[in-house]
Amino acid sequence: MVPITRREWLALAGSGVLVAQRADSGESRRIAEIIRSYESQGIHRTATDVDRNSGEWLTAQVRDAGLEPSRETFSLSRIDPVAAHAVIDGNRIEGLPLFDGGSTSPEGIRGRLGALGSDAEIALAEAAPNTSGAGALGEARRQNRHRAILLVTRGGRPGLCPNNAESFLHPFGPPVLQVSSEDKPRLEEAVRGNAEVVVVAQVKRTPAEAFNVTASIAGSDKSLPPLVIMTPRSGWWTCASERGGGIASWLELMRALRTGKPAREILFVASSGHELGQLGIEIYAGRHPDRIAKSRAWIHFGANIGAAQDPGNTIQASDDEMEAVIAKAMTSAGLKIDRRVPRGTIPGGEAGVVHRGGGRYMSLIGRNALFHNPADRGPDAIDANIIARFAAMFTEVARQLAAA
């Protein structure tokens, strides 16, 4: 396939239409346009206007791929930040509350800033994305050792890289204000100076609805258990490389698989609520209780598939057979495997729901320097040709698993 250049991507972004295509790069160009459209919609946080509009866009994409989409709606109490900042010596630092922690009044919490685990009223901590419930930070939150916590987020690039709210339905601990890694030096200086800080993490709760987008391809033998193909569709920022590769691959498999009559039914689900403890897929599984344990397998398109910044590939599988299938397919396609999650480990992302329910699964998660970063956007964030190769590889895997 011929690579898509930066100039071509910018032409797409500026005009909203495809430039002239080369005959051998149709899949890559279609994938690039899907991700450009998804990214341009805005911040994909669950149950927001962007999330709803993005879901409507995705249903149209499913229909364009040749299937009839459905929406499975669910209710939640959406968190809307009202004021989120810290003030030190009159200087204001903007942030984002941890969505499964506590909140403050408009006046915030005032106290001395100190190290995590000290006797300071407000603690300074640091964490990579999705580790806020583990280690010393998680323990301090559970023990309510501090009145508030300032959390420096540490991603692969500078910026505010939020943690997912894994305990969204059961929040715990003091208010935690997440701030950019670029604020770390002055916060450490404030700790050394025994400075006083005000932390404001004011939120409001709003009853709201979100929805999963689903579709299916009928199988010729209704007695066979189905194959399920899933990917998340929500996240903290514009999520070009975090979510784009999974969504594009999900749609590419629809296009490829609808033309043949599989033996077993193939079910597709793109879930909202990813950043809120995988809420959408949890609800989907709860509404279809037989689909986890009784399905032939689940294919999970996780985060960062085809990311261009510090790429790498991790495979997660429920058992030896599932791992052998995905590993052989990736090797045959010339796609590198950088890490294999040890057997029995609870996998990351939505595959964890299948794991805990006793289902069979294979899962791909990429490495990405822009993971959870507000800079996750633009033509340099993804490699559309690699995503096309993954989609072609997973198409053959899905055909194999959908056979009798």
C-alpha cells in the first residue's frame, strides 16, 4: 500500500473530501478519513453532546459498511467539572478532577502541600494513566490520609493525561485534582517551600444517557454460538490514535465479512463509557448474560492500534488456542508482537469484562506516546497503512473463528 503523506492528510482535513486515490491504497485512505472524521468531532467523553453526535456518525458508518446498526441506550449520572484548579502563591494551575474520587465546594480545600503519605493536608503525587487506584496512591486514597491530592499525570509526552475512572460507580477517597506533567517542577518547589495551596475540584452530576452501537451478520447455523467483535468509542480527548484504529478496524471487518455467509452469527459492539470503568460493555454484558461464556470467542480492538508515536503491540488472550491464533496471524502478516500478557492476568480494557465472565477472547492493545494526551490528533498520530494491515489480518482471523 502507498503511504498517505502529511500533505494528503491535511488536504483531507481542510476540504472534508478525499483527494484522488491510488488503486492500491483504498483501504488506507478510507481508514484515514474515518479517523480524521472521528477526531474532528471533539472531546469524546461519555454522554456528552460530542459522544452522542459521534454515535450517530458511527451508526451512519455502519450502514455505509452494509449492515443495519442499532443503539443500545443506558443511563448514567454524568460528571461535569465546574471548577478544577489549584492556586499556589496567587498562581493558578488548571486541572481535571479524578472522576472516581471526591469533590470540593466552590471555595475548595486549603492546606499545606506535602509528599504523599506525609502529615500534610494536601499531598502531591504522580501517576501514569490508569494507575490512580494502585500502589501508594491508591492506598492513600482508600485511607483518606489527606484532605485532597494534587496528581501530576505522567504520559509519554508532556500534558494532562487523565486516569480512567475504574470505580466510577463507587467513587472513593478525597478529591484528586489531575494536572499536567508540565506543572511538576513548580509543584515540587512548593513542597520544598512548605507552601499553602488551595485545591478546587467542583463538579455537578447530570442525569444523562449514552449508547452502544451494535450490528450483526446472520450465521447459517443458528445452533452455533456467536463470534463477538468489540471496540470502545469514547475517551478523554479527541483520541485519534487511542480509539481511531480500533473503530476503523471494526468497520473494515464489517465491510469484509458481510459479503460471505458465515456459519455462526457475528455480533459487533462499539461501546461508550470506556473511560468510566468500561461502563458500556459492562452494561452490554449484563443485558446479554449468555454472550460472554457461551460465545465462540470475543475479538477486542483495544487502544492505540496503529499508533505512530512510539508504537508497540501487546496481545492478551484467554487461553493457549486464542493466543496461538492471533500470534500466528500477526506473524504471518509481518506485524510485530512486543509483549504477551501472562496467562491468567486480568487483561486491560473491555477484554477484562470477558475474562471475569469466563469467556474466551483475543485482544490487541498498542503502545502510544500520545495515550490519554490532549495532543492525540493530526496525521502524525496514526499509521493508516498499519491499521489496514491489522484489519486485513483480523478479517481472516474472524473468518476462521466464524466457521463451523
